[in-house]
Amino acid sequence: MVSFDVASLYTNVPLTETIDIILKHLYDGHAKPPTISREDMKELLDLATKKSHFLFNGQLYDQIDGVSMGSPRQLNLVYTPTTPISAPSPTTDTVVLRVPYFGQLSQVYAKRIISVTNKSYPLKHIRLVYDVQERIQSGFTLKDQIPDPMQAGVVYEATCPQCEVHYIGKTFRHFKTRVHEHLNYQKQDVCFKKIEKSKHTVKRPRSIIKTPIERKGPITRSQTGKLPTRTIQTTQEDIGKLVKNPEILEKRIRQQTPKTAIAKHYDTTGHIFSNNDFAIRLKERSEIGNKKVARLIHCDAKTVRYWRTRWKETKDLSEKTQSGQPRSTTAAEDEMILNELEENENPTSVTITRDFKIKTVEISSRTVQRRL
Ligand SMILES: [Zn+2]
């Protein structure tokens, strides 16, 4: 067995090689390489990683090897403003301007903008926000994907291989655990039928049955407070009794009533499901923030917050003052659209509608467009 010290793994990242890899990733085989030249990028990366310093005990130190752990060192790669800076509108008093941050230059630029806007709009209050858009981090996936069977908190679909009946279920446990539960009944049943067919007598070994029994004398109770168990050995005679009494045997081998819908389907039709007939339809994701939703659907974060609070409090997303055409989606459907947004990083009205068709909810893509 080999074990690795994770603490030392981080600081031992070979910087030169890593920078070479980053450069290769950015410039070679990329349809659209960054606008700054390769040499400049290399120098920037060197600056940000190799030529760094830190403060410890009031003393400044130069870092000569590795990268300090947990440092929020992020490089501004390319600045691409998502929305063009708009001129202040006459209806708002405070105007927020986003300025790309490039150090001293940005500060000079910001001051100039403020002085210019102050002259044109003396009544407006200008607020400046320095903005970093693309971070190195965004180009890398930092976590390994969890394999499907180990996903927890999923909505899954089972399709009968023989009659195209669909079953939709939800589990908070691991996907494979739930699938195993679904298939357990039919597996045991198939097994039992095989035994019946082969007409083999089941020969039980001398088994040991554990039963809790009372004991004389003082009992030292274990931490669980249960009575201690004593093992008794079953004789051949006991087993003979068991085999002769078909009811006991039946109970022992045959399981009780099928519990899951898939087991019931198997019970009534005999259709056998396999692991491949199960598929994950929705994966649980942590809730995305208002800002992210706002960016996705191109509206204000305040608006998203408003609707989210409305949903939490009233479960109703209909507009209070009805104007224009009446809504064609119910509150529940709106919630589904929101869920879809959380699932889909970059949704369009068409993909959402397509996904809804799969879930047999009829909403036109125009409706989705209006909701977005
Ligand atoms: Zn079937």
C-alpha cells in the first residue's frame, strides 16, 4: 500500500512544468488563443507564482519555491465585458459602473470617467466597481465527476424493456442502492423459480441460530442495553421439521408482497428489468445564487430575489396585476422551469421545452421564452 501526504502535494507542484502546460493549453490547438502574446502570458504567470512574497511575523519574505497554500491568487486573463457599460439613465440617482481592473491604469481610467460623467450629469452619484471577469480557475474543472451509480439525490427513470412502461422515482440515497432495491425482488424470485425447476432439495448445513435468551445470575449489560445473545445449535431434527412444514419454508424462501412499483410490475407481467433499464434524469445540485440566475436569464439580481421570496412564501409566481395575455403555465410549471435553470448551466428556451417534452409537460418554447 502506498499513501501520499496530501499536505505536501500542493506545494510540490512543479511550477515551470505547470506554466508550460497552461501555455500549451491556451495557445496550442486552441481555435481562439488569448489576445495577449505567449511571452507576456508566461511572464505574468511567472510573476503571479514564482516571484511572490508573503508577510510572516511582521517580516516580508520572498517565496522561492512552490506556491503558498490557500492563496487566492488569480490571474486576470482576458477582459471581456458581458454587458457594455451603459450611459447613466436620467431616472436613477446612483449609477454603478464596472471597470476592468488592471491596477494603477484602471484607477486613472476610473477617475477620468467620474470627472467626465460628473460634468455631464452633476446630479448623479457615480459608483465604481472594479471587475475581474475571467479567472484561471474557470478554465479548469477542479473536481472529479462522481460516477452515476454513486450519485445521491437523483430523479431516475426506469423503462420496461418489454412493454415501454416508464417509472419515475426519486431517491436521496445512492442511485445504485435504490436500483438494487428495485431489482432485489425479481432477482430472488428468479432464483426461487430456478430452485423449483431443478427440483433440487435444499440441504441446509448445521446452522447456528442466534436467539436472545434470559440468563441466570447477574447480567452485565452492554452499551446498547440489549440482553446478551447465546448461540444454540439446531439439530438435524429441527431442520427436518422446518422442511416438512411447507408454510415455514415458503415464508423463508418466498418473500412477502412486492414493495416497489417495479417489483409489482414484475409480479403481474413477468417483465424482467436490468440495471441498464435505469437512467438518471435529474441530478441534485446545490442551489445557484441569485446573481448567477440573473446573469443566466439577463435580468436584475433584485428581480430574481423578489421572485424567489415570492415562491418561498406563496408558492405562486403569477403577476399580481394582470396585463397582457393570461399565463399559460401553472405555478408548478414555473417551478419546473426554475429547476431546469438550476440543472442547465446555459439553457435556452428550446432546450428547456425539449426537456419538458421528455417529462411529458406540454409548454411551448414561446411560453418558456416569456418566463425567461
Ligand atoms: Zn413491462
